[in-house]
Amino acid sequence: MSRLPSRPALRQRMQRSLLIAGLLAAMKFTPAMADEAADVQQLLRSGQYTNALEKADAFLKQKPRDPQMRFLKGVILTEQNKSAEAIDVFTKLSKDYPTLPEPYNNLAVLYASAGEYEKARTALDQAIRTNPTYATAYENLGDVHAKLASQAYDKALQLDQSNSAAKSKLTLVRNLVGNTTGGSSPQVAAVTPPAPAPARAQTPAPTQVAPQPAPVTPAPHSAPQPAVQPTPKPVEASKPEPKVDAAAEQKRLEAERRRSEQAKAKEAADAAQAKVLAVVENWAKAWSARDVGAYLNAYSKDFALPAGQSRKAWETERRARIEDKTRINVRILSPKVSIKGETATVRFRQAYDSNTFKSESSKTLVLIQQGNAWRIQQERTGN
């Protein structure tokens, strides 16, 4: 296989005939689909890219997930130099059909032609993980690594021009991939056997531009290899999926469920405590504002009254004690809230300050839930 061309030469070496032939070999068409694809390919061969794209889009309106026509659309967009749109097509195709290595390889070509070698490397790694015997992806990956190494050595020389080791390594790398000013870009995998490559010289040979055979349908499929194209040697066998311990997995899921329930319970408890504390704070604010109506409304109808005192007498006494002050300030300090069912207990330090009296004492309020509201049922001073 040939080495990588420079970016200016990349488009010239993406021959349409190879791209079209590659599509047929890489994708297994149904008979009806083959007719549609043949029409689009004929338009593509004749350079009628706009008509080819219109026909492909019309087909995809009926079958938007069809992998063959989507792949062909990516080829058309590549021929039209619409790299961003082609990248979008191949990216979505690789997500919908992650077992196909060809879209990853073609993404790498497009990224490398734009000088985005890290993205190209990532795409090629994915292609090889998908098909460990994908020879074109391995060669492309080697060239991308060589380009990244060339950039690193070049940077080292910029920082230290006397670095002879970096200079020698840079020369070696450029001899491997071709000494071009624009850098090298990976080749799209060939799917029909190319003519035997001549002896390699300093100038890189033409790049092949279409994807290698690979299955599109879930059922495994492979085309026989032509005699002129040797079968690539597998680099790494696929590792079997680890067996899942059903009992351990069940325990893990159960633990996650308990953690989730505990987190939800804590969140609900925190929300309930905040609501109770807000009622107590509003009670203190009404008292401080000398708002007798709001203050008395904070108490439940069955509030535990002092021994021998009626509700009316208690309210009259509280009103008198509040209204005869010209200034009142009540603060809630270090509150602690606990809730059991429909009963909440709030313990805190109460700082009271008026124009006639000032004190700080421990206080406990017991509240009960009545409908959607909390009301004070008991009030105790001291521990």
C-alpha cells in the first residue's frame, strides 16, 4: 500500500471510481437498494455530484437509517469538498453502526486532511478495535503517528536548533512518510484490488480512497479476498467478553437501589426540616413585628395551654404582653429539628430583647402537621 499524500494532493488522489467500487464491496446491498445505489453511483462517476446528492437524499427520506446510502452520501460530500458535512455523516453512521470500521477510517482521512491528527488517531484506534485485522487502518495509524512524531521533533528543533538527535529523527520520519510541507494524510481503505505498487521512491505513491469490505448487517458477512490482495495478518485477537457473576451483579444493583432510596429519603427529610424551621422563624418574626394576629395563628387549635387557663384568656394575655411593648426583637439561635411522622420538635436558644426586658433561654416547640401547614402544639422553656 502506498504512503500518505500531502494535504494539497489528497483530493486529487481520492479517485471517484475507487470510492464507488469501495462502497459496493464494503456494503451488502439488497436488490432494490442496489438499483438505487447504481443510479447514484452512475451520477457520481460522471461528476454530477448535485444530482447524485439529491437522489441519495430522496432515498434517505424514505429510509433515513439505511447504512449503505448514508455511506454513499458521505462519499458524495467528500467529492464536493464538503468535509464538515461528510464528517457529520460518517460520525453519525459510526454511532448507529459501531461495528463498521470503514466510517472510522474515512473520518480519520478527513481529520488528517485538515491537520487534526489527534482526532485522526482516535478514529483509527476505534477502527482497529472494531476490526483487529483491518490492515489499511494499521498503515494509516502508523503514518498518523509518524506525522505526530514529526511535529514533536520539529518543535524540539525550534526550541533547540543544535539538537542533532532530534534533527536525525526528523529526517528519518520524513523519509518514511514523504518530506512534504503540508504533512501527510491517511488513505481511505481500498475495497477492490489495486494494481501492484511500484518500488517505493522518495515521492509517495497514489493513495487508495475507498473502504475495505466489512459487514453492514448484523449477520456476519465477508467477501472472498482477491488473489492479488494477501489476507492481512491479525495483529491482536479479540478478547472474549468477561463473564458476569449474576449474584455479584444482583448485589451491586441492590446496593445501588438502597443508596438511591437513602438519598431520596434524606432529601425529603431535609426539605421537611427546612419547612418546619421556616414556620418557627416566621413565628419569631411575627412576634418581633408585634403582629399579634400572625403570632397567634402560629399556634394550633389544641395548643397545650397553661394549667387552668382558657384559650381566650391565654390569647388576651399574650396580646397584652406584646402590644404594651414599643420594641421587640426575638432571635432563634442554633435550632435543631427532628421529625417523627406528623410531629416535629424544634430545640433552640431564644434571644429576647424589648424596651423593658432582655433574656436568653432554651426553648422547645412541638409542632403538629395540620393539612399542609405546621402549627405549634406545645411550648416549653428550659431544657
